[in-house]
Amino acid sequence: MPQSIQLVVIGAGPGGYAAAFLAADIGMDVCIVEKEVNPGGTCLYRGCIPSKAFLHTAKIISEAKHARHFGIEYNTPTIDINKLRDWKKSVVSKLTGGLGQLARARKIKYIQGEASFVNSTTLSIKKSDGSTEQLTFRNAILATGSRPATMPNLPKSNHIWDSTAALEMEGVPGTLLVVGGGYIGMELGTVYHELGSKVSVVEMTEGLLPGADRDLADVLYKRVKGMFAKIMLETKVVKMEPMSSGITVTFAGKDGKEFKEGFNKVLVSIGRKPNAENLGLENTKVKVTPRGFVEVNGQRRTADEHIYAIGDIAGDPMLAHKASHEGRVAVEAIAGKKVAFEPQAIPAVVFTDPEIAWCGLTELDAQKQGKEVQVIKFPWAASGRALTLDRQDGLTKLIIDSKTERILGVGIAGVGAGEMIAEGVLAVEMGSVASDLKLSIHPHPTLSETIMETAESFFGHSTHIYRPKKI
């Protein structure tokens, strides 16, 4: 006979395990179905966590080089790739193992395997040991995540990587082409540059980090153009051809002229695709968009009353912290609470050097929506803390409603931007006005002061820059 459960969560990434843990905490009978031996998902196993481990390594190397500007010289580092890879694996193992312990402590039934819907209340699960079992449920949460998107007509070659392969860190290629100037490509390009690769980037749009405000992206561009061998904007990849030592890539520039160049490795980082296939969704009432996302309402419920969807499979932005909050909303909705996923600000962080972070309304969004806003910027060249770090290349900006003075958006480019953006999230979510940030005392000397001084600039009162308010 099939087993029965109150809630089954399919996929145990940051959205799935957050949902399952909350459901267990409030007394639900919970089961997780997941391919891996422990919870964690792409974020912990093949994404956020391993990439940040390598980015920390890259930062140490970069800062050692930078120290010569103020009189400290280090020898060229010796890099043990095997030890570096093992360190990354140990970080992943500690985190995923810890989540496994938390699942067991909550008495969550954990099935390692792959699930597909037989109907709206029944799953067929192919377990890791090859056996199959059926599970009936009252509610299900889809949290199957996403995978790297691919390019059409790519040749089969171990010289072509996706982000998962790049994070395996099998070695440091002499030359590396990064296809795609988004956050994944820029983060991994930074890592391999600092480890010794000659990195080139090709991006089909007119700038790096498409979707980010140009003034923030430009802070990163000014730094990496001196690091990377080439940055080819408004350029397309026409084809790739394997060669003995790597890949020959044919490009087409803005003018349509084609040119070729060879690389030891090519990293294709052009986005991610939701994992909505092979789930048996056709046996349910769930609706899937042409892009492969599952349609959901504010409570993350699909068109099938028994099935919810969260995280990457439920639509953009594909961010771990968005998935976690969606998971909590879905569980509370199942528990009968009046909730909805209606954030005013979902923070985005690009963990390059410098970091780029933003939340709420961007300047580009404001222009597209025709909103009447004031954009106030504070250059880090006027920050004492930035100068002590010799990193005055940063920028803090506020998007402020011209009539109400409400903070609609915050953008930061500079070292530690990812740690600072949470203040912006709180300001937007709480409906703060510019004077709230202006009157909140920030510690000195810190980079967080730039948020306060940006707000002061709105009134023409910033201490460290002279910018009288226009009457």
C-alpha cells in the first residue's frame, strides 16, 4: 500500500528545506524527496556556497597584490588546486551534513530519489537504491530548482564548461573564455583570473551585468577591464569548434564582421532554466509557461489546489533567499494563514570585486515605469573608510520618490556591498523616507555611513561632499 503524508516537499534546496523545516516545526507530518543524500540543493552543492568559497580565495590573492600600493609586498602565491578543491568540498560537506542532522532532529521523512506525479495526490518515487515506492499526500511543494542554460549546437567537448563543471576546479586553464557577462560569468571569471587564467569575456548586450543600473555595473567594468584580457561587448558567439588543446570560437561583432580565437576552456554562463520536466506535471492541473516556469498565485499555489511551487521553478528572480521566503509563505498558506508573497525589495548581490548590490526599484525600472523620482549618489572617494581600504572606487545611490520622499530603491557598488544592502531592504520594506536614513546614526568610520550621507545629500546637507539642494 502507498504511504501517506500531510506535506511532501520535492527538492531540498534553500526553498525546499526551509519549507520542510518550518512545516515540521508547526506540527505537520513532512516528507522530503531529494536526489542528494542530504538537503542543500544546487546552492550548497553546485552554486552559491562553492562559488563563494572560491571567491574568498580570489579575494585573498587580490588583496595581497593590492597591498603593494601601501608598502607591503608578498611573493607570488603557490596554489595547491587539490587542497583548494578539498577545502571547498569540506565546506559543502559541513553545511549539507548539518542540514541532514536538522532534518532528522525534526523527524522529517527523507527519501533519496526522484519523484514524479501519478496524479494530483500521488507520487511515484524512484529511490537511489533502484526501488520504487508510491506516496500519497495532502499537499505538495515543488522546489526542484534550475540548471545551467545551454547554447544550441554546442559541440561535445570537455573543454566546454557550464558553471557546475567550472566549480569542480579540475585545474586552471591558461586561457578561458566566459560566454555571458552576467553575475555567474563575472564571479567565476574573477576566480579563475586570480588563480592565474588569462580570462576573456563575451557579452551580446552593450554592458556587463544586464539588468543592473549602468552606474553600478560601470564600477565593476572599470576594475575588470584592467584585469581581464578582453571584454567583448555587443558581440555574439557564432560557433565553437573543438581543437586538440581547447576550443576555437568564431565571434561576430556589432558590425557583423566575424573573427576567430582559440581558448583552452570555454565557460558558458548564459543563465539558468527551471527544472519542470520529467515531473509528471501533465498528470496534474499544474500549468507551465512557455519559459518552463510553473504558474503560481500569491500564496505560491499552482492551478492544482494540492500543489504549490517555490524558488527557481516559480519564476524570476532565481535567488536562494527568494526561494526560502516563498517556502515559508507556502507552508503558512497550507496551515491556513492569510499570507502572500509580496516583497517590496528582493536584494540581488553580485559577489565580484567590487561587489554590486541593489534592492527595490532600480533607476532603470523607474525610467521604464515613468515614475517621478530623484536619484541621489554618494561617491566613495568622499568616504574616509573607503580611503583607508584604498578602495574609493565605490558608489552608493538612493532612488527616492520625489513627492513623498520614500526610499524606493537602493544600489551599492563597492567592497562589502552585499553585507550593506540589507539596510536598504529594511528601508524599502518599512516604507522609510529619506529623513529616516539621514537621522539614523551610523558608526564612523564605516562604509555604511555612505547610506546615511546619500540621504543627507538629498537634502543638500552631506558633510563630506558639497552638493546644495536644487530649489
